[in-house]
Amino acid sequence: MVPFVPPDLGESIAKVLLALERLLESYPIEQITSGRLAREAGISRSTFYRQYASVDDVLVQLFDHVINEMTVVSDGWISGANIHLEPQLRGLHQVYLNHGPLLRAVADAEVGELKATSEAYTSMMAMWDEAVTVRITESYPWVKQPALVAHALNAADERLMYYDYGKGPDSISEELFEDTFKVMYRMWCSALGIQPGSEEPVV
């Protein structure tokens, strides 16, 4: 599955973004050159360089589109419009699974030399920590140290998804995905003091 690419980006940009996600299924990011990416996209290197300065720039733009997907699927719970955690968390896991190779590459870049990607990844994690902290504070007032709980939950989710979903949807069975998600869902419920399924406060 590929990310939603807005039509107003232009045909060549869309081709490059989709080509990068395909290549990440087979190659680590450090082995993807601008030439290889241009060939996979079916465009010339000169066309590539009219749009991007480097592969890192493409990776950041692609990452931004996937972050938008994550925001859409989790917005109900994050905004407080939908108090039910389970469908929002499941949607987030599904997006990560669909784009596992990309998100794993971005996570790896966080400790590598891809500066723009590293900054985007760090910013994304900080954004999720802040958003979850606000939601915990407003909807689960009995939780002590909401910022610490938010950070711990996000970090645990991110690491688990990195290792279990990082190779993409073909690398994990539906049963294993479901089991993995349920473990994380129960962890969130425990930390938030709510009952799995009903999500009512634990008394």
C-alpha cells in the first residue's frame, strides 16, 4: 500500500515518492541513490534534480504524507471527538504496517547521517508525545504524570512496530498482527486505567 499523494504535486513528484517506497521494500536507504530512484520512477536524473536536492528530501516528503495518514486515523481520539481508543490505535498500527519499510528507514535515519529525515523523525515523536499528553490530561485525569506515561506508551509502540512491522504487510500474518495489536492495546488500557473493550475507568 502506498501513501496518499495529492494530485497537485505533479506527475514526476508522485512517481518519485511512489518509487522510493517500492525501493525501500528491498534496499536500505543508504543504498538508494538519486540515479536508482530516478530509474525506478521512470524519469531522468535532471528531472529528479529539478524537484529535489537529494534522496533525503524525497524521504522527508514521503514521510510527511504518511504522518498525515497517521493523523487522520488517530484524530478522533487525539482531538477528543471520539473517546474510544481501540479503533484509533488500530488504525495507527495499520498505517505503520502498510508503510513499514519507509517508517523503519526513517527511524534508522534518526541515528544516521540523513539530517533532514532525522529532524523530521524527532519532530514527529515530540508531536505525538505532546498530543497524547494533552489527551491523557483532559480525558484521564486520574493518570499521574501524563507526560511520562505518554512518552512511555509512544516509545513502546514505536519500538514494537519498528521490529514487527518494519518489513511491511507481507512479512506478518493477520493473526500475528492482531495478537501484536492486542498486546499494545492492553498496555495502553493498563497505563490509562481503563478496561479493555469497554474502556470504562477501572474502579
